[in-house]
Amino acid sequence: MIKKLTPVLVVDTIEPVLPLWVALGFKRTVEIPHGDRVGFVILQSNAVELMYQTFDSARADEPKSLEGRRPMGASGLFIEVDELDAMRPPADTEVIVQRRKTFYGSTEMILRDAAGNIVVLAEMEK
């Protein structure tokens, strides 16, 4: 039985993505350095958890995790929120779509974090 699912996004550097998550209400619960930078971080908001790890840190930890027919690349996150209007990304965050209504009953804002990952914030119809 699966107890929990936590995305781990592998990126070149972690520091540029942190302002977005702080603005969305996340706090750093774990931060591990790798050299003079952050190599791994756990971000948490209530029961929601997200992890970032740098390629260099992942390579140092377990090189096989980066092997395979496709290199790791940008990912997407779909995050359901209570109130979309309360979400305030930092001014320097790329907003791909400010607001849209979907056929599956949500109103969404689509962002791109500083590492190139897509973040969809969705308020579902009540």
C-alpha cells in the first residue's frame, strides 16, 4: 500500500526556485548543502511536501539515478488550492497563463519555476 507521494525535481541549482515556493506558503524543513550551494531541500506546506535536488548532488549520491535512455528534464506539478486568487507568485516568476477555465472544472494559473518546471495551480469548482 502506498502511504505517501513526494515529487523530487532534479535541477541545476535550487536557490532560484525557492522564492516561488516561499511565496506559495512553503517552508524549508530540510536543507542539505552540496559544496557551497544547496544540494537538496524539502519544502512543506501543511501535509504537502516537495523536494528539489541538484544534478551534482544526485550524481554524488547515486550516479545510476541519472543514467538511462533519456536524461532527466523539466517536469510538471498540478497543485490543487483552496483559493486561486490568494496565490501570489513573486514578480519575477514566469506566468505562462494568468487565468483559465478548463473543461474538467477548474480555474488555473500556470507558472514556470526558475528551473523550467511547470507549476499548475488549480481551484476546483465547488
